Amino acid sequence: MKYKIVGLGEFTGNEATIYSVILNNEDETLFEKFIEENINSFKDEIYFILDRLEVIGNETGAREIFFKLKEGKPGDGVVALYDEPDSNLRLYCIKYGTQIIILGGGGQKPKDIRTLQEDNKLKEENYLLRKISKEITERIKDKRIEFSNFGQELEGELEFEDETDA
Amino acid sequence: MKQMRKKAEKHSSKLINELMAGRDKHTTAMTRNRMLLAAKIDDGIKAKGWGKSQFAEKMGKEPSVITKWLSGTHNFTSDRLTEIGLVLGIELLRVDSKPNIIRYQPVIVTQNSENEIQVSPELGMLINEGIFSQRVIADC
């Protein structure tokens, strides 16, 4: 699998930089796919998510209070954006401090499940972000990716390719 | 192959741009205000040196309620904001500035035998006394 981290100018502002991920040279990011998959059934929730991302990017930054933490492995930064209490959607992200978010995908969270592993779609989207987070962390450790602009941007080797595919 | 060190490529999305343009401005403003209030409360808790649990205790609430309040999705009542403001020693509602007051005074409009309109008291007098704003006169 190949993928690259791309910046989303629609939400990025003075307080946070918002990124998403493009897989295998596709035209759309994971976040756009999430929107397309859910816009017909959950239009209001999608608008709500767009509003929240705009505020995070421009006014509040990615404060912990706006996210459901620990949605991945310990310390990997995988979180879910909080939504309306009776909302049906889960959007997974990777959060670095309050200044960087990488938006992934997600899906509908059935009311009758307790863990994301009980739903194949949520599990698939969440585990993809866990994998991406792990690989970014490795590059940060190797200094192939660094935080720039006072911690507000990612810079470096932002394109990835599985070694088995190379 | 080693990649060049560079910033992320910018991705522009027609779909996102269209949806952003089609949002309801009232709903967007409500979402924004809820988030800004939550951020202000979050700052107030941190300024006190408290954790979420301590704040919950001071408010007489369960920590899960505080999590909901701070998620930026909660629609607070003005009473609740007053209560939170008192506990944190911060101002969340600004109601101390004097509101603009428009004073209204009834007038009698009559038509005399020569079809002239007469207003009592005279409009000029009311304007001089600051009774009517320009907008209110237009309403007359």
C-alpha cells in the first residue's frame, strides 16, 4: 500500500494544521471518502463535523476536550472527534498536540456495540490509522519527519510505501 | 529511494468546498459558540489548577457530565453558565453592559377637515427629546 499525507486548506488556520491521507494515488483523501459514504444518511452530522474542524483550525486548536482519546494503541495519538451525543458517526484522527490533526475515515457506530472491534468498517478504518500512526512515529524517531513552524506542521518524507510493494 | 524533505502537498477538495459553502450560518454559529464556551471553561479549570474530577466535585456533577460539557457539543443554559462562571471565577456571559434602549411613546394621529395629518405630541418635539430613533420614526 502506498499513501501520502496531504494538507487540507479548508480547515487549516492559525491554531491547527489539518491533514488527511491519500491512498494509492487515488484522487480523494480518507476524509473525503468518509464524507461521501455518509453525506446521504447523516447530512447534519457531516455539516457539524465540518463546522467543528473549522473552529479547531482557526480558533481553539485541537484541544483534548474535543476528542475521544485512546481510540488506538497507547500513545499513538489515534482519537475520535466528539460529535453530538445522539450522533451516529465516528471519525477517527491522529492528533499531535493541539496543533496537528490527520483526518482518517470512520463510519456509523451502531448503538448496540461497545467496542469498535465489533464493527468491521470501524475496525478497518481505525486499524488503518493505527498503522499510519506507527509508521509516522518511526519516521519521526529517525528524523525523516519533523515538526516545523513551532510544532504546527509536519515536514519531511510524507509519502509512504510498504516495503513488500516497493 | 530517499525523499526530499518538504512540506505536505496541499489538497483542494471540490466536495468539501461545496459543502462548506452550503452550510447553514445559524447552525455554524451555534456550533462555534458551543466550542468557544467549552474552551473558555477548559481554560478556567486549568487556571484553577483543577482536573476534570475536581471541577465535577465543585459543580456537584459526575465527571461524565463535565466531559460532555467540555466536548463543545453542549447547549448551556444561561443559569448553568452563571453557575460555572461563579465556581471558576470567570465571566462566561456578558450582561453587565447597558443595553440600547429604544423608548416608545404613543402618539395620536388625526386628520382635520382640510385633510391635513396632525400628530400629537408633535414629532419634532419627540425627536428633540430623544424619544424616537430614526428607525422608529420610519415605522410611524
